[in-house]
Amino acid sequence: MRAIVIDDEKPAQLHLERLLLSDGRITPVQCFLTAREGLDFLAKERVDVVFLDIGMPEMNGLEAAEYIQQMDSNIRIIFVTAYADHAVEAFELHALDYVLKPVSSARLRKTIDRIASWMSVMPEIAVTSEVQEPGSEASQDDIELPGLLTFKHLDIYRSLGPEAAKHKWRTTKSQELFAFLFHHRGEWVSKEILLDKLWADVTLEKGLTHLHTSVYQIRKLLKEWSMTGKLEYNMNRYRLLPGNLVSDVEQFELGMGYAEVTSDNVEELREIVLLYRGDYLEEHDYQWSQAKARELRRKYIRLVLDLADWNMKHERGKDAIEQLLELQEREPYAEDICRLMMKVYASMGDGQAILKLYSSFARTLLEELGHQPEPETSRLFHELTAK
């Protein structure tokens, strides 16, 4: 096995190099004082292992690990650190191992044992991966599509089946990072923006550690659940490609491309309404998602109003009222909902329901907002009750 050592301290380099030569199972090909030099070498040469210091100037080990994984995901990274509590969780998820400075021969021996064990199962992993590659004889129907719910609460399920297992997030920040990257799916998002939006309340160093930890957790999820999506890193930016992940918000927005409700699409649009379990990421209260949440809410309201109007015109007033009552619970002060409800009751010949609805609506506006219904709403009420 071939390895390189990246550490900005020359004595630490020499010490680790001597230990590797003494063990004999790994050949230290070269040592580098900066991550950039090591990356330049890896762009031209193939190695099996990188011993990577964390605390380096310009580019630290966590950032360098991102680039190494982009170059070749088969390279095993062993983090070297002087701090036992320095992003240990990230090491476990992203690296094969980590060792503390000063490195002892006994500890390094255990690390090399782990590397050797991993190398021994590589052929088996490669064969399994090859069998599962798209285009192989394996039927694509056998692959279960993972599902993502974003309305009301963010949840990922292993498949679209009713009994599918739900992913348990290790941390709330890894959940928010996934939500943010999915929110901007397909777009490159700079590391600076991520730190500002998600970790503005901690120091830069701590924010970077949390960011890398969350990135590794997301990549682990994508891999373990056999998702075809990717979390890519390039030029200090991240990008999430959803792959085969099926999301409710994408299905909802696709369904909102209708021009009008017709007999041909009404059933499909009723299914689209059911996707809206609550506002977009409502229970998480992410500030960065509020504009999108308002936009989706407007679309949802328009869809329900259009469906209710279609039901009214096709003498299905009961269905229309049922839809509008549910919508009014979300939007108790909406004048257009109240007006359409009065029209539906009128089409059903229920004058008492019109009177009760308008009185209740006017009272709610006065008691909670301190104003009267709009002139258009009052005029419609008088027109409908005068008949």
C-alpha cells in the first residue's frame, strides 16, 4: 500500500514516516507541508492512503478531505490531530480512522490493521457495486425509490411504501443542511453562505467543523440508502443532486402547471391537494425557507379555490364546502374564501348558511383585526340574501 503524509509540522512528518517504515505494511511515498501540495500530487499519482493533519493554515484537513474524496473516493483518509475532541464524529463518518499526536507505534499499528482489513474487502465491494450499476441485468423495478416530505415537517423515507422506514437525523443541523441544499437543489452554494445561514451563532472554526460533520452525515445517508443523488463539493461550494429521490414539493409544483380545472385533470388535482400537509418546512421555522413557503401557500390556496369553484359549477356543493372549510381554518381572514363559500351556499339554496357564515366572518375580523369585511364581500352578501 502506498501513502502520503500531509502535515505542516516537519518533525511530525518525520516521526510518522519513521513509524510507517518500521511497520513495513505501508510505503510512505512522499510528505507535504501544505494541503495544496498534497492535492497537486494526488492529481497525478495514485495512492491508497492519506495521513492528513487537521490544523493547517490556508486549507485545513477537513477541507482538503473534501477535495481528496472528489478526486478518488477509494482513497482512505486517516486524520491526524492534536485534539481528541476535534470533530471526532466527522472522522468516524468520513475517514477510516484518526490518530492523536504524538502518534505512538501501538496506535498506528491498530490503524494499519484497520486499513489492511478494509483493503482486503475492497474486491468484494467492487463486485457488488458493479452488479448494481445502472444498465446491468438487475431489474430497475426492484429498486425502491426513496421519498422526501417537506410540507409541514422534513422527513426522508427509504421508499414510497406506506410502511417504509424513516431516517433518524443524527443532529438537527444535518437535517437543516439537507433541507437547505435540497431547497437549492442542483445549484452550487458557497461555504460562506452555508456558514452564514446555518452557523452564524458560532465561531468560524466551530461552524466549519459542524458543516463538515453534517456533510458527512448526509453522504452517509445517500450511500446507505442506495440513493442515486450526490452531494458534490467544488471550489468551496456544495451542490445537492437529488437523483432518484421523490419529493412532495416537486410533485406539487409539477401539478400546479395546470391552466384550468377540467374533467380530465380534476382527480389528479385532488391528489395534488392531499400532498399539502402543512406549510413548507412549517415546523422547523427556517428563516431562509419563508419566502418559498409563502409562494407555495398561495399556490395551494389558488388550487383549492379553483377545485371548489369547479365543484360548485358541477353541482357538487357539498364537496366544495368541505374543501373551503378546511382552507378557511388555515386562512380565517381571507375574503376571497368567504366570498366563494357564500356563492357555493347560494348555489345550494342555503340562505341560512350564508347568513351564519358572513356573521361569523365579520365578527372574527372585528374582534381579532379590528376592521369590517371588504366592500366587495359585504356587497355580495347583500346581493345573495336579497334574492
